[in-house]
Amino acid sequence: MIFDAGNHEACSRAAPTSAIRLLLPYRPPLDWNGLLGFFAERAVPGVEQVTADEYRRTFRVGAAIGWVRLSNDVERAQVIAHVHIDRIDCLPALVGCLRDLVDADCDPESVAADLGQDPWLRRSVARRPGLRIPGSIDGFEQAVRAILGQQVSVKAARTLAGRIAARWGADIPDDDEPSMAGAPRRLFPTPGALAEAALERDGVLSSQAATIRELARALVADPDLLGRFRPPAAVAKRLLEIRGIGNWTAEYVALRALGNSDAFPAADLGLLKAARRHQPAMTPRALEKWAERWRPWRGYATLYLWASLDDEPGRAAA
């Protein structure tokens, strides 16, 4: 079955593990290699996989589970998603999640026109045309990963997330689909699975484990807490009520889980590192004030500042 996700129509029924080819149009350019690189560095073992030209992962959307592999058709300006899903009625929700995942609704020319004039960002904007905000399929998963990433390296956070998925997640049944041979089969755990989970057994700090459990219980009570259409300010307010979640985590979740193009985690070490190349005494509070000039694109400014570190030999984003 081929489905053009640009017209937002789909069949209402199909057999379990239906194989579907989705076409996700976007406004060019799209920095596909940049997205793949970002996902590859953070890929959770068993849940995600990145090849030279594809991103693959398992998913749970609503009542549906399945897996997807994404590739880019540059000539037709569309991301191609090969999907296996066990509930076709959940396909429209998945389409929205996949579009958010690759930031398909971005207007890159408008972003570049505004940020490309800024002296801090001009070089990165020119080097990375079509840079997108790497989104997420599951807001809970992304929030857990943000908590794990507090004050540790990307590699360490990814390792912890993999351990959590291995112990508390579940496998998707193998349907012998040749195109996904060797691909991820592990689903990231649900809020219910982590609400009382002894995550300390997986090497998670006790303080972070408690935060994840409280977050999970909040999602059990309000499953739409991290929904794509919830007001970012309301989500941030609720998240900040959870012990162990501060402004950095709330803003990072807003950026990647909610797709908030104006989110700005000012205390991020990578952002401060990039900013201090221009103003050595920059502090998080001063950076947040400085970033007012980048509204309403502070989220994209975040990605460009991180990219400015990657673009220099011997430097990498935190």
C-alpha cells in the first residue's frame, strides 16, 4: 500500500503488520545527513538504528506498535517511510509523529532568512542549509532520555536508555520482513512499565530514577501530558513541578518532543561552549537574554549553535 501523507487520507482497516509506504513531503532543502548524524549519535540500542542513508526504529503510537525505516528522496522533496503497523486506524497519528520526527513542516527559507543575518549564526546557516529540529515519536521516551542526559555525555545517556529498554521494554514479534532483517525490535517501555521500576538496577542514579518514576506516574494519570498539541508553556509548568526536572530538561523536551521552534535550553553546555567563542564570560542567564534576538526561531538557533561546534575540526557538541 502506498499512502501520500501530504493529503492526510488513509484506509480505515488493514491486516495486522500491514506494510505501508508513506510519502512525507517537505519544503526543500532538508539536511538529511544532519538528521541522520544527530540520530546516530543518540540511537538507543535495540530501539533505533541508523545506516548510511536510513533511520530505523520501533514505535508505539496510541494502541499501535510497529517499526519504520525512513529514507530521503531529494529529487521529489519527500521522506519515504516504510511502515509495518498492527493497527491501521492509528496510521494518521503515526503520520503526524513521523512528520514531527523529521521536522517536515519547517519553512527552511524563512528560518535561514532570519537567522542567516546573525553574526553568531551566519556561518552555520550557510554550511547547513535545511537544518531541522530532530523530533521524536514518543514524548515520554524523549523526556526520559532528557532526564538521563542531565550532566552526562550523550554516550552515557544512550547506554542507560538502552539498558532501560532491554529490561523494561518489550519485543515486537518477528514477521520475517526481509527489508528489516537485523533491524531494531525492542519497544521503549511505557509509562506504566516505569512508574514503579527499580531503575537503579540499570545504573541510573537514584535521584534520576525517582524523577523518571514520578514523570511516568504523571503520564499514567494524564496520557496526553506530552501530546504534540499541548501548549508548551502548560507542559513546561507541569514538568517543572516534578522534582529533578529543571529549565534545561523542560526546554529540551519542548524542543524535541513538542517541536517547539522557539524552545531554548540556555543552560546547555554545548550552547554555552558555542556562545563563549563570541563572548567568553557568557552565562546561562545572559545567553537567554541574548537569544531574544532569535525569536521565534530560538530552537533552530540552538541547532545551529550545536552545529557550529561540529563544523570545526576537533570540536563536538556536548
